[in-house]
Amino acid sequence: MDDFLAARLQMAFSLGFHIVFACIGMVMPFFMSVAHFYWLKTKKAVYKDVTKAWSKGVAIFFATGAVSGTVLSFELGLLWPTFMEHAGPIFGMPFSLEGTAFFIEAIALGFYMYGWGKLNVWFHWVTGVIVGISGLLSGILVVAANAWMNSPSGFEYLDGKYLNIDPIAAMFNDAWFSQSLHMSLAAFVSTGFAVAGVHALMILRGRNVIFHSKAFKIAAVFGTVAACLQPISGDISAKDVAQRQPAKLAAMEAHFHTEKNAALIIGGIPDTANKRVDYAIKIPGLLSFMATGDFNKEVKGLDQIPENEQPPVAVTHYAFQIMVGLGMVMVLIAILYFIALFNKKQWLKSKWLLKLFIAATPIGFIALEAGWTVTEVGRQPWIIYGVMRTADAVTPMPGIVYSFYLFTAVYISLAIIVTFLLYRQITMVGKLYDSSLKQPNS
């Protein structure tokens, strides 16, 4: 393994771990706040129990997200110093604002965790809402920085120099809205289905059924609503990518040849040597329509992209297919859940519906990881699209492979510790949050 590959793998591995912690940390405060609101309105003890249990999870993921996010910021300087030297003054604003949002989130979380019985009840609830809003803003600001890498703006690049820098224009680049919307919904989908799946498992096992039923419904509603909205944001993102990054779109669809009435490819195995896709289902004209809004418009293929500027086709295509496929599975589950909520109430107590959510527990995060693979791998070979190549930004410092091994061990250890803490929280519900067992009206 050379240092360039080690640097890319370390960044990918770090991002892959951090995105899970960050997404749960962004979304769980909203679940917690809804449960808290129900307790304030109904005075049913079970909602207070759910709120307190989830608040402990929020604290755990806030800590792990903070640690893994801080490591990532150091890795940018360690692994990609040339990139940071030039890009830092341009897209540094969203990172600075993200630090402010993180600061507010930390203060609000402190008030929330230690405010039980000490603060006005509604002010206490508001601090929880602020935790969620500031966490979501943190995520959006980081995504805005990533979007700048896909759609660089706010500067002029002349003779190898970055001139006339405008940080506001850089932050609100052409890709920030579509990426932020898609990522925010993905966080709600993945976290909602994961949390709902865990509580569904506990219900199926007959453990603290009242507690887990209330928690399941809150998480399931968030996850299913977001799942149904996600295809809309996906369409917005696809049209945006088609305009700005035709090479990425071509790799996502394994679209080798420029053509009108371009077919949407479902599945398939890309054969890059022969420029074709084997064993795929093709829907004529649909790619043209999704990319341009017109079934007969031309869609640029990889044949119009220089070979040294083409992203890895197979990885990008497979990741895109996984993301879309799992997204459609979650939409189907969401539709079944809405039918159960509004028309088939008896389904809500059926084992098959609970088993569906249990099976879906990991797929939101698998889709999330696949989506980030599309975003990052599909941009290659550029670290700043069309301006700076990834290979030109890597550190000249030797021995990066050892850094990769070290950081990998740290993240695996962190994941094991977090898993243990969450497992303890879930299995100790009956002992730590058992007031619902004592309250007949809960």
C-alpha cells in the first residue's frame, strides 16, 4: 500500500465512521424533544422515561461525534496539506460557523442533561430543541464545505493562484442546497429506521412493551416520512449533478456512450474494457428525463470525458445502485406503515410489520455509506472538482500507512465502546427507566 492509497483509505474510513455518529447525533435530539413534548402535554410517565433514555444516547453520540469530527479536522491538515493551504481561506467559513453551532449545541446539551427539576419545564424542553437545531445546522455547514469541493466557487483561479476570494459565495455554492437537503433527509431516514428497528426487536421479545411501543412510533414516523421525501431530494440532486458533474452521473449510471433518449440502468455489471453493462434492466428515455426533464434530451456519456478525468465506474455504479435500491425498500416499508397507521390498525401489532422494521435496522446506514461513496468516489480524480487533483493534494510525508493502521484501530475501538454502551442502555431499560411499569395510565 502506497502513501496515497493509505491517505485516501484513512480519510474514507474516518468519514465512514464519523458519518454514523454524526447523523445519529443530529437526529436523536429531535426524537428526544418530541417524547419530552408528549410528556409535558400528557403527563404520562412513559414519555419521560423514553426522553431520559434517549437523552443518554444523545450524550453518548455527541461525545463520539465530537471526538471523531475533531480527528477528521486534524486529518485534513495531516493528509492533504496542499489542499488546505489553498482551500482553507476559501471554504473555511462553514467550518468556522460549524464550530459555533457545535459550541451552542454543547451548552444546550449541558442545560438539558442537568436541568431536570431545576429549570422551567418549557425552557428545559426548548434547550433540547436547540440541541437538535444546532446539531442539524452543524451537519448542513459541513456538507456545504463538501459541496464546495464538488462545485468550487467564490474565487478565481489564475496562473495557479486563488484570487478574489469570496467566502460567502463559496459557502452558498451551486451544490450546497441539494447536498444539504439530501444529507439531512438521509440522516433522518437512517436514524429513524435504526432506532425503530431496535425498539421493534424489544417489542417482539416482550420486554417493556409500553416503553418500546411509544419509542418505536416516534422513530418510525420520523424515518418513514423522511424516506418518502428522500426520492424528491434525490431527483433534485441527480439533475444538479447532471449539470455540474456529467462524469459523476455517467459513472453512477455506467453510461458509457453519449446518446439521446438515454436509458436508465437498473443493476448490471459494468464492463469498462468493452464499454458496456451486462445483465442490466434498461428503461429507455428515463435517464434523459431524470437528468434534464425531457425524454429525448442528450445525456453525456463517459466517451466524452477524458480517460484521466473519469471516476472509477464500477465502485460508483454499485454504490449508487445500493443507495437507490435500499432507499426504495424503505419507501415500501414506509407505505405499509402509513397504511397501518391510517387504515389497518391491526397491522400495528402484527409480528410481520415489526420484523420488517427489525430487518431494516441497518439498511438506512448502508444506503448512507453508499451515498457518500458516490459523492466522494464519483468526484475523483479531483479533490476540488476541475481545479485540483487528489494526487496533487496528498502530503509528501512518508509513513502514512502506519497512520492509517493507527486511526483504524482507534475507530474500531470507539465503535466497540459505543456499541457496548448502547447495548447496556437498551437492555437496562427495565431497571433504569421502569416507572412505566408502575404507572397504570402510562
